[in-house]
Amino acid sequence: MESPRDPLEQSPKQQLADEAPKARCTVSFDGRVALSVSEAAAALGVSERHLRSFLPEIPRVHLGSRVIIPLDSLREWLRERAAQEKAQDRKLMDELIRGLGGRP
């Protein structure tokens, strides 16, 4: 096993890179049926604070003081949200085309 690097031997740029948070999601869903709010945020690639702002519209379960989000519900919510945004985009494009004198 390799010994840890001495931070004094690293350049400041290397030190910052080593200390920077990793952008990759390390949450494993094997056998899981639900995620905590922080795990769901990591899986979606957003901050926990940002995800909490959407909690009123995401199906969730309260277990005492904990909030868990069933994986199936999270996936379905994400599909529905994507479909809604696609429909809104289509409507905007149709209005834009009509405004330019064309027909959608």
C-alpha cells in the first residue's frame, strides 16, 4: 500500500485539486428502495439545499424526523418534470413561430 503524499511536496495547484470536492456521484442504489435527501441530491447532481426547495413537489416519506425519497417516486417525478418542460418548450416555440407569421 502506497503511503500518503506529503502535502509539502505538492504544488499549491496539486493541493487544491486534492482538496476539491469530487463531482462524481458515489451513491450506490443496489438493493435500495429509497434515498435520504442528501443521497437524492448527490444522485441528481444538485446541492441538498436546492433539492429541499423542490421537496413539496417530490413524493417523500417521513420516518420520524427523517425524510426519505422512494427511488421509483424520484424517477417518476423526474420523468414528469422533463415532460412538462418539453411541453412548455414546444408551446413557446409554437408561439414564437406564430408571432413570426408562420404556422406551427
